[in-house]
Amino acid sequence: MGTVNLELSPARRKARRRRARRRYLTVLLFMSPWIIGFLWLYVYPMFASLYFSFTKYDGLLGSPRWTGLTNYRFMFTHDPLFWQSLRNTIWIVIVGVPLTILLGVGTAYVLTKPRRGRSFYRLAFFVPTMVPAVAASIAFLFLLNPSGPIDTALRFFHIPRPLWFQDPQWSKPGLVLLGLWGVGSTMIIFLAALLNVPSHLYEAADIEGANAWQKFRHITLPMISPVIFFSAVIGVIYGFQYFTEAYVIAQGAGGGTGPGSGSSLGYPLGSTLFYTIWLYQQGFESFHLGYASAMAWVLFVIVMACTLVLIKSSNRWVYYQGGFR
Amino acid sequence: MGLLPGGVPVSGATVSAPIVRTRRRSAEARRKDLLSSVATHSVAIGLSAMFLLPLVFVVLTSLMTQHQSLTSDLIPHPIQWSNYRDIFNEQPMLLYGKNTVIYSVLATVGVVLSSVPVAYALGVIEWRGQRAAFLLVIATMMLPTQVTVVPLYLIFVKLHWIDSLKPLIIPAFFGDAFSIFLLRQFFRTIPGELVDAARVDGANELQIMWHVVVKTAKPAIVAVALFQFLYCWNDFFLPLLYTVNNPRIWTLSVGLQQFTGAHRGVLWNLQMAASVLFMLPVIILFLLAQKAFIEGITLTGVKG
Amino acid sequence: MKRWSAMLVSLGLLAAACSSGGGGSAGSGVTPAQCTAGGLTVASGSVSPGPSGEAPVTLNIWSFYTGREFKQYCSVLQDFHAKYPWISIQHTGAKTDQDIVRAVNSGTAPDMMISAGPDNVAKFCSSGAYKDLNQYLKADGIDLSTIVPEPASRYTSYNGVQCTLPVLSDAYGLYYNTAMFKKAGITEPPKTLSQLETDAKKLTVFNPDGSIKVAGWMPLQGFYESTALYNGNWTGGKWYDDAGKSAFASDPSWAALLQWQKDFITNVYGTDGYTKLEQFFAKLGGPNSEWSTAQGFETGQLAMALDGEWRNAFISDDKADIKYATAPFPVADGQPDLYGSGQIGGDVIGIPSNAKNADAAWLLLKYLALDTQAEVKLATILKNVPTTFESLKDPTLNSDPHFKVFMQIFGNPHSSFKQITPIGDTDSNLWGSFVGKWEAGQVPDLNAGLQGLATQIDQQSQLG
């Protein structure tokens, strides 16, 4: 920062302060879009929805009526679908996130090996990520339908064929398959991480006669653990907000609109009723806006709790080289 | 087998041999190399097939007659190219495409325009509280959309923005946390001397931002734009919520999903054709800009 | 994939799309699943003013119709436009009740909505989402009870507020494949649920591997319209007691019905009958196949079906290759008086409270619901049952023996729609979920389950 003159004349000090003020003004100016957005897109709605969660509010036909903890009490004691949606959501997070990380590491590992054709393989693994979620869901609705290609393939190999999205036991595994199809973006991050592991570590291990598994367990894993941690946190945060695929597939498999039939969200038998889907139904189909707001805050608390647990536990298993964070 | 960059396998056998490198590898080592190469490529090909087959089936089915698409046949016979024309009569694909393009392009412009200055302030200008502010920006990424969605919906109703694309486009002009994060990380890799030199020359922050940082950070800005475009193209939940009552303003995501629900008596062949048309632009965009995409993703995950 | 070939492919597809005139025949951005009566020859907005100087008006109406039925509805709207040439209509299909609630709440409601059923009428009437039509009826001097049968005006109003009018109704009855009946030696359609079971057993055919080839009758509540049986019309079930509380536990006919269903599945399809039925349903194409040419009864894979009167129209339009007949659906063994009745209830039309062109919309609503000519035409082309006294007498409609059965079912005094309440279709949804769980064997104690369900439904009113 240059030499520091310990003796600052008043003029110098005033100039310093003026410069600092100008700097803060510039910062304010540059950050103004985000600051304004933060206030009207985050701060106000957060407080408003917290307020709504203690009211009964059905949109524009009426104004919010304070009901205290009624919404929360109803949620925990009188709403079995709240619990079912929560169970489904936890299931998909616990199953989906680790599988995604595993497959991401695995496919990245495969990509580090070949000398030729690597860019083709990388392309092949990554292109599905580019497919929009709605298109991918519709594609899988077709692929996994009881007379679709997967069914034909399974029949060819004489493997028992589940009914996938028509069977409550198999609808979530079908969704997991759909999610794993898009593992490409996770894979790329792991690929970069794997390639960043310093080679001298492996060479040293080779000299000591380590086998492949030992090298993986004691060198590779710790070195990529920050990326695993990052993927886990992102996976949990977005996993709890799982919506699009479940919505498209439930509507598609359940027949969507029909005479006198409500939406088929959660089809079949509520197995695809995830937390955000139930929230959407309560908030924007039945217009229980107060109840939906309460559900949103409960979701927030749960996600924060899980993230904190992950962060706390990261001290134990995440290894940062060089001490940077 | 080692993981040296470049993928040269190092077997245990050669390490215990004399340190002096022999020019010719033993026949045994060469055979081992060949086997491992075959194994690697087999696995890679197998995985590639699993990832690509769904797309292959989608394309094949998009060329089937409706009757055949309901059967378990895999190959279309006859090949009905007219599906790609008929889908435009079944659904206003061009209208949905236009809406999607409008949304994606405008939102991308908004995000880039608003996120660059914010990232600059958080990454280049030194000020007290910079780190705290940055953490706050990141924290907004952790907030579930559901927490803000009900009041936001009501705001947009009062503004009469519902059933237009405004609720999707206008918030993009107020910065996007993910883009700010990406850009800020990149800006910080710009050598401080460049910025300091410009400051010494008397340039104000705006000039520095434009002439020094933006020019150097073009790849990152392109990556941010690509990501935002892709995100908008794929977006479903918010477009569904804000525009579902007005079919004239549906994006491709919403239009296609409504088509799936409304078309009782599933028209698989046309649906697959519509899906292909929907995914084609972004896949092509990706193929043309592969490097930018992949570099961008790497930027997020690796630089903690 | 090389970049060049990618670009060439995309350019090629773009060229193909542009040159084949995409965008719909009208070309003015008319989206399919929309038709404009009065907009096909005269663009909406440039319609001529009315004879008494009425200003041109474009009505924006929604309905649940899709496909063939949607297109046919448009022809009736054309008739209206001919009568009222200053009113053109833009009609959007595939709209659900959730859509209209959302639209009313966000201030973007259309001028008129045609709902597929009366489930949410009480909600619309009591929340003020729809206008009370009594004001219009009184202004025009119309006495509804002389035009519309009483059960129909009952399911279109709530607590004295007539917020919708019935337009066409459905009636549910039995369809049976006469060729299969002949082959199995059955001379008469079943009249009781026990006979239904006996006949179904005779008519069911299994494949060599044990899976179902032809199902005698599909008892799963999620299958096509079999749901209707679980609404209680043929077993005398009451949804709510006189105090307005859910009667699923207190009315014993519900438990009896569910037990009957379990026995039916075991007797006709075996101990793993539920699994076989699920696989059979999936093989047919799942819920989506109901409206396609792959429909199970039309393709001869169902011997008997509980379905609505509209199935006649679908069978003839799809040119299904079956010989069939219709009859009232069998009733519970202990309720012979109910035979000949069935579930009824149909489309309801209302005007949202914040509709922009409410007065013009009333003219259209009146035409569709109360004009005999319109009712008969709608009933004829959509093969639904008309809902005015005059139209029920129409000789042409009564000439089709298949269809006449449903007209009679509609006229039977025991026929009804389930009791409607402001929680709308929430009770149907919860009941449907419960029956689904019961079928899957996930309800160990039936009575406790029914009690829990009744409590849950009562609690839903708290949330409103």
C-alpha cells in the first residue's frame, strides 16, 4: 500500500476522508441495482410472508385476518399431506444428493483416463444437462411409460419391469433416474477438481507402493472434499425446492385435466407430492395464502438447519489445502 | 493406475524398476496399457450410450406415426417428417418460442448490465464491509423461492403485471446473486497492478470498470450471459405461476407442459417433436460455445 | 458433433418450419385450443354494431373442453354470434377450476367460465368469485324452476345464491359389450352389485401368464370413471349428515362398499388381483388412455364399464369396433329402489364477479343454458344430456336407444350429484386418496381409517 506517513497533516486527513466518502458513494452507486432489488425482492417479501403466515388470507377477495399460530398448528397436527410431502422431499434429498455426487465423481473419474476421445465423452455426458427440465421430464414420461423403450429393454433382458410413474413405489426412483441423467454439470466441477490434484502427491504414493483404492481414499477424496461439500450444500438447498420435474410428471402421468377431476399433482397416491408442490397447491390453487406462507417459513427453517449441520460437520471431513477457505 | 494429468497410466511395475527411464516399455507393460485402455473406453462408451440413448429415443419417436408411438417399437416406420410441421398447427410453437426468446434475451441483458457493477464493487473496490456485503449477496442464494413467492405474487397482481412477461424480466435488472458471485470471483483474478495503474492515471471507477475489468473479463461475462440465457430458457416454476392464465404469453416450458396435460390421449410422437424443437436451440448454443460454458461452471465450483 | 453440421441441421429445421405455414390457419396469432366465433370471417374488434346501436363486444370465455368436443362447441358459439352479431367470442379450452380461481384472484378473469362439474359451485357462490345470477333472472322475468329440473338447479347454487346455471349434464350408467355377453351366456345386464360380480367373473379372460386380457369390470377408483361408484349414488351413501359433518364413518354403507370392493377384486381377479389390475391399467396406457382411441372399452379389453353418456359419442367418433348396449348401473343388493338412477351433474357456467363484459356474457349464458334450440344442438353434437324440461322432450335425442337410457337416468328422482360445500372438491380428493390407499392395502383398520378421514374433512373447513 506504499509508505505510510505517520504524521498526517489535517489537509491530508481531510483528503483521505473525502476520498473514502467518494469511494463509498461509488460503491453505493455501483451496488444500487442490487440494493434496491434486495429490498423489494427479498427483504419486504420475507417480512410480508412472515406476517401472512400468522393470518388467514385468500388473496384479493378479502384482507388478511390475524389468526396467530393456527396455520402452524394445523400444519403439524391436522395436515397429513404436510407430513407426506415432507417425507417425500426428505427421501429425494437423502437419496438424490449422495447419488448425484457419487455419479458425478465417478463419471469425472472416467473422463480423466482416456487419452483420446475425451472431448467426445465429455460432450456425451454433459449434453443432457442442456435439456430443459420440462423437456427432460416429458422425455422420461415417454421413456419410462409401460410400453416405452426402457420397458422393452427390460423385457428383453427378462428383468422385472416396474410401472415407474404409474406405481407409487417406483415414481420417486424414476424421478431420481431423471435427475441423474443431468449429472453433467456436477461432473464438470468434479472433473476440474480431480485434474487439480497435484500429481506429485500421486507420484509420492506410487513410490510408497500404494494401490489405486488407497490413493483414492487418502489423496483424491480429501483433495476434492471441498467440492463435495459445495455440491452437498447446493444439492440440499435445491433438493428441498424440488418442483418442476415432479409437477410435469405427475400431471402427465395422471392425466392432468379431465371432467371434474382436480389436478393430479402427487400422482400416483401422493408419492410425487413434494413439499413445494403441496405448498403450490395450498397457495395458488386453493388460495390459502396464509397457510402457504407458513409452509414456506417452515421450509426455510428446515433448509437452514440442514445447511448448518452440513457446515458444522464439514470441519471434520473437508480438507482445505494451504488453509484458504 | 495413476491419475496424472494427460492420463498416462503408471503401473506399479515400472516404479520398482531402475529410476533410469528405459526408452522401450516391456511387452507386458504395453499389454497392460492396451487392456486398461480398452477397459476405460468400454466404460466410457457404455456411459455415453446411457446418457445419449434417451435423446436418441426421443428423436426416433418424434418421427413416428401416432399409432406407432403408442407401441413398443423403437424404430419409426414409416418415418413421418410431417410431425415437425404438424406440431406447429397443434400448438403455437412460434409464439411460445418468441415469448421464450424475449424473456431470455431481455433477462440476460438485465442480469449482465446490473451484475457487472455490483461484482465490481464487491471485487475490485477495496472498502470496509466488502466481504460482509458479498456474504449477504451469497446468502440470498440460500433463500428458498417459496419464502418470497406469495408476497411477490401479490405485488405483481397489484401492478397488473400478472399474465405478462414483466414479473420475469424486470427483476433481472436488479442483479442476480449467482452471476455476481461468478463475476466477482473472476474480477479478483485480474492483476491488481492493472487497476492500480489505471487509478494512478486518474481514471474514475467507471472508466476502470469499463476499460480494464470488462475488457479483461469478457470470457466470464460471456459465461454469465450464457448461464442466464440457459436458465431463462429452462425456467418453469415462475413462468407457470405468473403467466398460466394467458396462453398468448406462455414460454415454451409452460406451453409444452400444458400441452402434455391438455392432450388427453397422449400424442407421444408430437410431444417428442415439440421437445426436440424446444431443446434444440440451447443444445446448439452449447455446442457452439462449449468452452465458455465449461469454463464458467469450473469457475463456480473450484474457486471455493 | 462438429459445429458445422450442428448449424446446418438447425438451419434446415428452421427452413422446414417456416416454409410449411406454421402458426395456425387464421394466421393472426390465433392459438389453437382457441376458436373465435365471429372472428373467423370478421376479425374480433371490427365487428359491426348491433341493431339497437350496441357497441361491438368481444367476449373472452373459458371452458374445460379440448379436442373434438372443443371444436364442436365452437359451432354453437357461431349460432349465438349469428343471433347477436355485435358480440364476437374468443373461446379458450383446457381450463380447470383452479385456473379460474387463480384468474379471479389475480384480476385477469374471463367473462364466462364453463366448468366440467359442480364440485366448486359452493366455493364460487359463497366466496363471491362469481356473480349471483338471480339479479339477471329477475330482470329478465325468468322463473328457473319452470325451465330447469330441480336437482340441476340444486347443484348449481348454494345457500340461495344461484351463481351458475347448468348447461348439459352427464349421467352415469353401465356400458356392456353384447358380443361378450352372448358368448358367456349372459342374457341380461346385472341389476345388483352381486350380479355385477358374478357376470364380471364370467367375462374376465386371463392370458397364459396370468395377466388380464379382458377385464370383466374395473373396480379401481382411479380407473376411468369407475370413480363414480365410490360417490355413493348406487349404494345410497351420504357424504354429510344433517349437521353438515362428514358422514364417511357414521354412514355404514361406505365401509360396506369398500369391503365389497376388496372381495370383488379377490373373487374376480385372484389374491394378487390389485397388482394385476394396476398392470392392466398401465398396459392400457394409464389415465391418459381414457380420451384416446386406446380406451379399454372401445378396444374390447373391458367387458363392462361404468361411464358417462358421452362415451356414446366417443365410440361412434372413434369408430370403435364393438357391439354394445347401455343400461342403468347395478345398485347395492339392499337398495332395489335405487335402480334406474345414477350420478348426474354436469357442466356449470358462471360469470366471474370481476368480468369485464358481464352483461354481454349474461346473454351468452342465457342462450347456452336456457334456449331450447341451443340445448338440443349441444346435446346432440356433444352427446350429453340436456338440462331443460323442453329439451329433454326432444324426439331426436330420444330416438337413440343407447342415449335414451341416460336421459331416463337423468330424469329419475333418485339421481343426484354429491352434496357440495365451500371446500369444493377437497372432500372428493381426500376421499379418492383414501380409497386409493385402501385398494393398495395400506389401510389396516377400515373403520379407524374412515373415522380419520371424516375428521380430516371436517377440519378442512377451518382452512376454508
